[in-house]
Amino acid sequence: MLGFPCNQFGAQEPGSDAEVLEFATSKYGASFPLYSKIEVNGPGACELYQWLKSGHPDDDGNEDIAWNFTKFLIGRDGEVLARFAPQVTPEEIGKALREHL
């Protein structure tokens, strides 16, 4: 798992990278790599999210990220296998992962 903070959703990530990391680890016990803040939508969207979203819409058919904690499952070959809504838990993703093994 990798985390890419974004402040495009209700200004939920206004702090510095260090502050975001401290919050994620102390409040949520995040133990995965957390990268610098990026933009995931609009003209400033980073290339990674442009690629992740392209051809992988959400359940409503939208490619843009609607809210923080949208997740993507990437296969060993680097292809996007699935996209998950923010409320989907890592445990639920684990079930999908086992199906793709």
C-alpha cells in the first residue's frame, strides 16, 4: 500500500508533508509509505493519477477522484486491476487481491 495525500477534498490535508505523516501515523496507525501531497484531479493532476484514472471509472462512471481514500489495485504486470471507493476497507481489497492471484 502507498499513500498520496491530496488537499483537493475539503482542504483535509492543509499541513506540511511532516504534519500529514504525523497525523496519519498517530491517528490512523498508517504504516505504509506516505508520499508528498499531489493533485489527483484537474489540469494539475499528477501523471500517476492521470494514468490510474484513465479507463478506470468509479461505480458512477466518473474517472475523477470524488474523495480521499479512493484506492487502486495494481497487478504485478503494472496494470490497474480494480478501483475501490473510499469506504472500501483494506480487508475487502484483500479479498479482491486473492481473486487476482
